[in-house]
Amino acid sequence: MSDKLVVKNLKKTFGKREVLKDINFTVKEGEFLSILGPSGCGKTTILRILMGLETQTAGEIHKDGEEISKLVPAARKMGFVFQNYALFENMTVLGNVEYALKKRKELKKDAREIAEKMLDIVGLSEHKNRKPHKLSGGQQQRVAIARTLALNPDIILFDEPMSALDVDTRMTLRAELKELQKKFGTTMIYITHDQEEAFAMSDRIMVMNEGIIHQIDTPKNIIDNPADEYVERFVIKNIKMKIDSLIQFVDTDKE
Amino acid sequence: MLKDRKITISSYVKIVLAIFWIFAIILPLFKMLSNMADVDVAKIVTSERFATALKQSLTVSTVATLVSVGIAGLLSWCVARTGIRFKGIFSVLFSIPMLIPSISHGMGLIILLGSNGILNKTFGWNINIYGFSGILLGSVMYSLPVAYLMLLDILKFEDSTPYEAAEVLGLSKIDKFFTITLPYLRKPLISVFFATFTMIITDYGVPLMIGGKYNTLPVMMYQDVIGMLDFGKGSVIGMVLLVPALIACLLDIMNRDKGNSAFVTKAFKVKKNIFRDVFAYIVCGLVAFLLILPIATFTRVAFVEKYPINMSFTFKNIEKAINMNLTDYLSNSVIIALVVSIVGVVLAILTAYYTARMKSKFSRVLHMLSITSLAIPGLVLGLSYVMFFKKSFIYGTFAMLILVNTMHFFSSPYLMMYNTFGKLNANLEYVGKTLGIRRLFILKDVLLPMSKETIIEMFSYFFVNSMMTISAVSFLATMDTKPVALMITQFEGQMQLECAALVSVIILMVNLVVKGIVFFTKRRMAR
């Protein structure tokens, strides 16, 4: 697999506060990378800088070997899925997916067709003429995903897309998202503060705290070889506790 | 490329907005302030005439505020907390007095209770309405709808859970009132008191009509400026009138920012209680009757031969008024109101877009400026405009009246738009960025369609208020640009009470039509 995205010496300060301190990482073509960390650790800032919604204080971003950090967001060929869906409430589901396509000369002609195909993929064809507020949270997030997929981005960035959903919906959507990734082969970067989610979905996980990367590795390697005390204490302990309580629960159930 | 162009457009608009605000509010007010440098302020303030007017203004406004808020509180409780029917109809009846100039309330009272008043004659009473009691009654009628709507809004959003908890704990009604109701209502209630007080103390329509020898500050200011062209004295009184309005504005800002919490509240469930409901019917019916009575009376007088000598029905006052150029003045008013509505709505959208959707230092300044116009009474704004624009080309044109009305009525609609824009998802513009859609398109295709109801509400607010205002425009209108509401003072001065009544009826009709259109448009949209 080739390098899709290379981030070099990324720094960001807000006033005197250093939010990102020298961030370096690489994402491979077709990879699913999670960024895991508590709120305020700088993970959303990374995502917004990658997209171009925020400007870095220093550092470079290369996509397919090209420096992109001077480009406007739309020119980066990336998609962004927001935590609170941010749908166009006045438009129908179909209208939401179609809108950006219609604004592009080269896609205008096929806008309807592409939009319908995307809604079919996320399983919302039957709701296409409804307004977003008539849908459940999970369905609304699917609309947002379809809206992003429609422009066929190279990389999709997810900013805690499931944090407002209930556990059941989250489980289904997780599986669906993995399916989509397989189908399109799109590179995905996924932000979460939920260890379970990160471990269940990712090819690799990037563990962050206070603007520093503590470890980037596969879920298995992180569990087997935690890089430092932070990873050990806050990530692994947590995951192990969850597993233990599940085992206990299964055991007591047997008795 | 894309980025650079967008930034320049936005900064051009910012510069234009900044210049507009400087010329429309800041410089005129400074002009008025600087005018006071040539005046012996101490002499004016210590004069007996001023002291009396100040004392009387404070006295009658305080009493009227207490009565108005008291009755409004009772009415809003009846509508929000009892099981009576026809709540919508009652609300409409309570709001109708908002659609006519304050001076018309004074007129209605004179026709009923003046020296030749219908009630006095019919029942052989000998009530003297001129002076304190007249101003009190008129001010209550004029301010009641506004106080009622504010209080209804507060009661509607009060949370019922603390009351349920109190019930579980077995607290008495009195305990509940002091431990739950009062603490919850304290802050908004202070706001309502000051807003009502400001409205009453800065009004000159009611006291001008019915005040008799009971002089108040706005009337004194009006007479000094219009009658004696004493701008210096007018400025001093204007500054005094700014004080309560500024306090009201500050209180409002303080309360608003904290009150914006998005708690989940539980609405009140009205329990069955026949005695309470009968009481509520009586209160609502009585107040509605008393509010509508003067309006109905002047409507009747608009169609009599000669009040009070010959009360037979006639249409000849219409002819008489038309001979006095009624149609010209009416079309003046409609044109002014329409243009103010359009300009005001566009300005409010533009300003709110910068303050609610593009947060920056500039937007905070703009927001403060936009709310301060709430604190400037019409008379004061009008006077400052006379002084500032007197020698400019815009003076004496329709543009002058349009500008002064737009600024005078700007704050409330602006705040409606600000709140609506603020509630829309903060990421919409970012979504646009990631999908390659320009900000302008997001505004046009998403934000504005989602704010349709607010836009219609703003339009109606600007229109109705421009139709009936007599404060700011009274200093600025010329023979050619005079709005129809000012004919009321003119006719009244000429002892043509029937024609003055007719003008009030016409204003009421136009405003009712506009409100009706707004109501049905909103209902159609909701479907």
C-alpha cells in the first residue's frame, strides 16, 4: 500500500496555547485510521486542518505526494462528516445529496442519478423525499455520509460521527461504514473518544493526548506493546476492564 | 482565487455597514450631545417647569407601569395557566391596541370621558379625564399589549417540574409562589417593568392629547422643539429620556445572555378548576371590552356629523379628509412603511449574518450598535436627525423618513433574526466549504429558506410600526412627505375630532390587513 497522506511537523497554537505539538504521521491508501483521545486533546483540530477549515501554525500536508495545505477545502478532494450531521433542513433527503453536485459544472448533468445511487447505497431510497427532521439520528447521519460520498472524495474525515447516537444504532452504523469502505476503497480518518469504537473499526489507531501522539499502531500491537504509561493506563486498562466485566457477566450467567 | 475574492466581498460589505452605522446612529447622537455645550444645562434642569415635568413624568409613568404590568400579568396567567377557551381570540383582542398610534388611545378616552364625553353624558357622570388620570389610562392601554406578550412568553417557557417536586414535598401555594415563581420571574419581570416604563415615559402621544395642564417631559420636549425651535432644551430633555431606555437595554442584554439556556422544560398541565376558569373568563372579557371600547368609540365617531352635537351617521368625513389630502398622506405612509420594511429586513438579515454567523470583533461591535437603537426613544432619534441632517441633501425627502424609521424600529426585528440565525447549525457554512459551495449560496439556499417565518415577522413589525409612528417623524416630515399618522395631531389641533378619528381607523384597518396577510402566509407555510 502506498502513502496516501503524509503529515509533517504539524503545529497549531491558539493564542499562547499549544494545541498541537509537532505532529507527524502517515496514512496508507485505503486505510481506516482512528484518532483516539479525550476531548481537548487536539484530535478535532488535526481533522479540521487536514480539511482546510483551520490553518496550521506550521507544518506540511502531502496528499498523493502533493503539498495541499495552501489549497481551499473543496480543492483537496476530501470529505468531512460532522458530529451533529449539519444537514440542510429545508431540503429533502435527495436535495441534500444532490445540492453540491448541482453546483458543479461537470457533475450537474448526472446529479440526480448519482444522488439516487448514493441513497440506495446507504439504504435510504425510500426516504428520499422526506425532510431530514423526520428521520432518526442514525438515518440523518447516513444522509450526511451519502452527501459526502456523492462527490467521490479520496479521503473521508469523520468527526465523532456517532457520539450522539444510541448504542444499537452505533453498532449497525459501524458495520455499514466498514462495508462502505470495502466497497469504495476510500481512505478514512475517524475521530473518537470511545476506545471500543476505535478498536472495533480501525486498521490502525493513533492515540493522542494534550497535542502529542503517544502511539500509532494496529489494535493488536497497541494491546501487546503499549508505547508508554499513558497508553497503558488510559487505553488498555479501560479495554481490559470492559472485557473482564463481559467475561464475568457471561460466567455468572452460566451458573 | 476563490478564497481571496470571498474575503474582499465580505470586507466591502463590512465597511459599508460600518459607515452606515456611523452616519445613521453615532454621528447624529454626538451632534445632539455637542449641541448641549452651548446650552446652560444647569439652568434648564433647575427650572421649575422642568422639575415639575420630570416629577409628573416619573409619577404617572411609575403608576401606569405598575397597573399595566399588573393587568398584563393577570391576563397572561389566564391564557397560560387556566382552562379557558378562545385563548387565540383573546390574544388577538389584547394585541389590537398595538396597531394604532398612542395618540389615538388618548382620543378614544376623550370621546368617552372628556368634558363632552359619551359616558359622562349618558350616565350623568362628571369625570374629569384630562391630566393624570387620562395619561394613566391611555398609557396603560397603549403599553398593555406589549407587556402582555412579553409576560405570556415568559410564562409559556416556565418549567413545571419544580412545581411537581413541590407538590410531592407538600408545599403550600404561598410557599410555592415565594420559593419557585418569584425567583424564576424576578429577572424577566424586571426587564418587563423597565421596557414598559421606558415605553410609557418616552411617549408623547397620550399626554399630548389628554394631558391637559399635566406637563410631561416628552410633551415639553415636543413643544420646545416644534413650537419654540429650542433645540438646546430639547437635547437636554432628550438626554434625560435616554436614561431609563439605556437601563432597560442593559438589563435586557444581561438577562438575554443568561436566559439562553437550552434546558429541557416540561410544559404546564392545566388542572380542572371551574371557579378559576370562570374568574379568568370574567377578567379576560372585561379587559378585552375595556381595551376595545375606546377603539370602537372612535371608529363610531369617525362616521358622525359633528361630535358631540350631531351624532347621526354619515360618510362625509371621508370626503372632508380626502379634501385635506388624506389619500396623498396615506400613500406617503404606505410607501414609507413598505420601503422601511424592505430596507429594514435586508439590513437586519445582513447585520445578523455578520453577528450570528461570522463571529469576529467587528461582529460584537455591530451587535452592540444594533441593540442600542432599542434604547433611543423616537423623539430623541428624530431630534438628533434634525440637527445632524438639516443641511444635507437627504433632509426633507422620503429617504430621511425611511432612514429614521428603519433605525428607530431596527432592534427588535434584528434580535429576531439574530436568534433565528444563531439557532441554525453552526457547521452549515463549513459543510459548504467541504463540499465546495460558496457562503453566498449557503445563505441563499439554506439559511434564508429556513428563516422564512422570521423574515415575514420582521416585515410585519417594520410595516405596522412605520404606519403608526408619530414620534421620530414629527420633527422630520415636510408637507410633501408627511405620513398619515401625523394628520391626527393636525386634525385634533383644528378641532376636527371626527376626521382625526377617521385617520386612526384607517391606520388600524391597514395594519389589520397586513397582520391578516402575515397570519395566513405563516399558516400556509406551516402546512
